[in-house]
Amino acid sequence: MRVGFLGSGAWGITLADLIARNGHELVLWSIEEDVLSHLENFSRHPKFPDFSVSESITYTRDLQEILDCDVIVECVTAKGFRPVCEALKSITVPFIVTSKGIEQESGKLLVEVAYEIFDRKELIGCMSGPTLAKEVMFKEPTAAVGASENSEVAEIIREVFASPNFHISLSSDVIGVSLGGSIKNVIAIASGLAEGLGYGYNTKAIIITQGLQEMCQISKVMGGKQESCYGLSGIGDLIVTGVSNLSRNFTFGTLLGQGGTQISAKEKIGMVVEGEYTVLSAYTIAMEHQLDLPIITAMYKVIYENQNPREAFSEMLKAISNYALV
């Protein structure tokens, strides 16, 4: 199968390598010219020199070349998602979303943006789950969910990604699966904030438990199935992102808790922190639907109203104590 791939970040190059090693012909496009040149010359990503990328991958600067493929896999930033889709508006092949986020301006999940732009719902799918890039890079056992309302597209997701160390379960709940991957980033920032403030695993357990409830509430109003919140793309992704320093969102929260600024934290991480972008979207959804979501509210206050992290965290814990966490 000829696969067109969009993106060259940490998760992007990990997935591109996985697909290529699964025996598919892969053509990768990216706006990062320096990264493309480095990959072409050394078969290594400049930020991950220990990771040997499949030499069978070909690289292109011409986005329209992606239209000649049998399936397109997307892995760009949430902010860059709409412009890339607009440029590929004439697609006639399956389009698989692997980025995790909500568009700020519209409040739509990325799969919903794809539905809107392509107007071909039967072609759209997504893949999400507890998938730390570094662990997938080095072939550690991993499982994720491939979702599409079209069962044939769901099977294509499995065909493209599944390998002995990367298991794919299938679902028809595109909204629920996509939402879990988006909201967990916001909760991971809160869990990282707990780490940075010097709190331990007991406190993180509170964050993850309450975070799951907040994920379920947003999923319900957006049309996702509650069972997806309790699967790999929900609680599974929330656990791994909410406790691991391999997670950019957890690390971002940790640095804020330690007194760093948002700018310095992002500079230290050196990659896009999708949760920062998603906080505003999640908070907006909560306000529109009159949802009482203490964690999402606290992260909004820290990131968009510059509230002191310790003060915001204290207020958040008081609000959470009014919930029956069972």
C-alpha cells in the first residue's frame, strides 16, 4: 500500500517508521525543511539521533504528491491541521487522523474539522491510545485504537499500523476515541503541575480519577460513547500521559509547577505541547455546556489568566473535594 504521511515531529517520524517497516511504501511530507534534509541525508531525526529511521521512506516538499497515495495518515499540529486539510480538499482515499487536539477557533475535534473540510465522512478515521513516541520507537509492546464509522477504513487503519509490538483494536466511536486523546493532555498538565509542586503519587491519583470524570462529561455532551473513556483511548492514554516524564504535557506542567514560565517550559521541551493549545478549547466547551470541571478550569486559569500555579492547584483540590470520587 502506498501511504502518504503528513508531519515529521516525534510522533510523526515514529509512526512513519512503523508504517514503512510494516512493508508499506511511504511518502512523507513536512514543512520542516531542515528535518527533511537531515532525514534524507542520515535516516535520523535531528532531535532523536539514536533512532534509526527506515531508509525505504521517501520525502517530498510537494504536498499535492500525497494525493497520489492509497491512504493518507496525518500527524501535524492541531494548529496546522486545518490549513493542511484545506490544501488536500480533493482527497478520494482514506484519511487517518493521529494528532490529538481540539481546534481553538471552532471547538471542533480534529476529526470533525476533517468531516467539515472533506465532506466525505466515510473516508475519515483516527488512531489514538497510550502511545509514548519514545517507547514505540524502540518497539516496546503498545496497543492503540483505530476508529472509523466506516468498517473498511477501520480495517485499513489496522493494516497500516498493526505489527507484532503495536496492536490495534477497532472502534466505530470516532468522537469518543478522538476526545480521549485530546482531553488527557490537559489532565496530564495538571498531573505534571502536581509533580512540579512537590506532590507525589497519591495526589496524581486524585488528578487522574477526577480527570477521567471530566473526560467522560465532555465526551457525553460531544456525542462520544462513555465506554471509550474506559478503554485504551481514554483511561489508558490518561494514565500513561499523566504519570510519565516522557510526556511533553506532563513535563510542561512539571516545569510550570517548579516556577518556570510557559515560554521557558516550551523552549526546554523543544517540541509542541498540544495540551496548552487544547486547554482553551476544553474550557470553552465546558463553559458552553455549563459543566463544572475543576481540573480544566484550573489549567485555564494557570495558562490563560496567569494565576499562580500553587494557588490554582489549591483551589482545584478544594473543588474536587466536593465530588464523590468512587
